[in-house]
Amino acid sequence: MIKTKILIVEDEPKVAEFIKRGLEENDFGTEIAYDGQTGRSLALSGRFELIILDVNLPHINGFELCRLIRKENEKVPIIMLTALGSVDDKLNGFDAGADDYLIKPFEFRELLARIKALLKRNLKSEAPERLIRIADLEINQESKMVKRGNKKIDLTAKEYALLEYLAKNKNRVISRNDIASRVWDINFDTGTNVIDVYINFLRKKIDKDYDKKLIHTYIGMGYILKDEE
Ligand code: CA
């Protein structure tokens, strides 16, 4: 299992260790940066799904670091920690691009709850449209279920992969080369006709019994899945 990695930027070893231990007990991967400089290079490495950022740090303070991270990465959730509980500090944090704010001392479960909430939010906003509709064809990328009209269509894994690739590029002509490398991970140069064979399989299942054809051949160019004439 790949662990969700969290970066802890905190110069007080006790606090950093306390957070690290708690997170690891909850199955997160962690790394600690004890100053702003190290924090910066680690934060910008793109290896972390969330950053916990102390305000008072050597070299670069937390607000400044938060701004620097936001310049490069708008998405990574950032929780700021501070011993100062003033409203000003809180506003500074949000102004710098932090997503949440926690005042020391805090209970670990409070931090954990906020981490989970932020990760969940990010997951939701990152999830692409999982349902593709082309005319009355419906492809659910989550369940891999395909329907045309109200009829469920059974596809093999390869047929599904081919259909999904065409559907993601709907109304665009896709060359055999593209299909070969993206769906089969092979070079078309190998002289195989596997793509044409599979296009025919798909046509039988998706188009044959329907008046409106969705898969079209562009001779010398490739294939297109389209709902426009
Ligand atoms: Ca500090």
C-alpha cells in the first residue's frame, strides 16, 4: 500500500516528533524539516500530499514559506501551526494561502481530523468526471460499466480500455499509432492488425444493433468516436 505522505515543517523537535509519531500510528508517511529552507525544498519536491507548517521557523518564516509554496503549487493542502493565537496571525495564514490553522498546544486528534478533512476535500476536487456520455452511450470509469440506451454492454478489459480511450478523446480522430501505444503499449510498426480486430469487436457490441453509429473510420487516419454528424 502506498502511504499518503505528509511533510512536517517544525523547528521544535519535541513538537515535530509528537506529530510524526501520531501520523505514523495512523498510517501516514512523514518527513520532518527543521527549518524554513529545508522545508521549502522538500515542499516543492511534489512528494507530499499535505504540509503541516509552523509559523516561527529559522531562515524563512511559515507565512513566507506558505506563499512560496503557493506560487508553485496551488493545490497541496497546508495547515499552519502557531503558538500565537491572535486573529492577525490567523488572517496572515489564510492570506498566505493556508487551508487551515491550528493553535499550539493542540490535541493530536484535532490535527488528525483537520488533515483528514483536507485530504478528502482535495480528493473530491481532483476527481475527474467519472461518467462519460456520448449520445446514448454511457461509460462509468469508476465501475467500468458500459451502457447503450438502457442496455448493459459486456466488454473485455481490452475492449473497455480501447473504448475508454476513444471516449476520452471523443470527436477527435485517433491514429492507430496512438491507440497502439496508449492502449496496448506497443509500437504499431510491429505490423499487427490487433487494433482493427478490436475496433470490430467494439462495433459489434456498441454499434451493430443501433441506427446511430458512434465509431467511425477515417481511412488513412484512424478512428473516431463521435456523436456529431
Ligand atoms: Ca517554531
